[in-house]
Amino acid sequence: MGMPMVVGWLVALGEVGAGAALIAGAVLSRDILTRIGGLIVIIIMIGAIFLVHWPNGFNSQNGGFEFQLLMLVTGLYFLVRGNDV
């Protein structure tokens, strides 16, 4: 994709960290961990949409940003709501 290798590693670590924070927030009932996980997802998905998927349009079957937008909105939900269900 024309990006430095370090960016790929940082994104991978961020995705693992976001998932771990969301799971830990749910299991340990720690609202702040859930919100941090949601924030990390938002940051990564904004980058994915604008740096990779935007030129392909909305449709995910053509490599578009449909799924990334769904993940961004889900991250926003976790950021705003935390563990409140």
C-alpha cells in the first residue's frame, strides 16, 4: 500500500490492543477500558477509510469502506456508551 512497515506494525498492535481493551473492559467491568478500546478502533478506522479504502467507493465488494465505516460507528458507540448497555 506504499506505507512504511512500521505503520503496519503500529496498526496491528493497535488492533490487538483495542480488542484486548474491549474484552478486558467487558470482563472486568471497567468502563474506561471499553472507552479506550473504542477510541483506538475509531483512530484506526479513520486511517483505513481515508488512506486505503476511500478511492474504491462505499461498496465493500469493490474494496470500499462500507465495513470500516461500520467498525468506526461501533467504536464510536463504545467510546460514548462504555459498558452501559
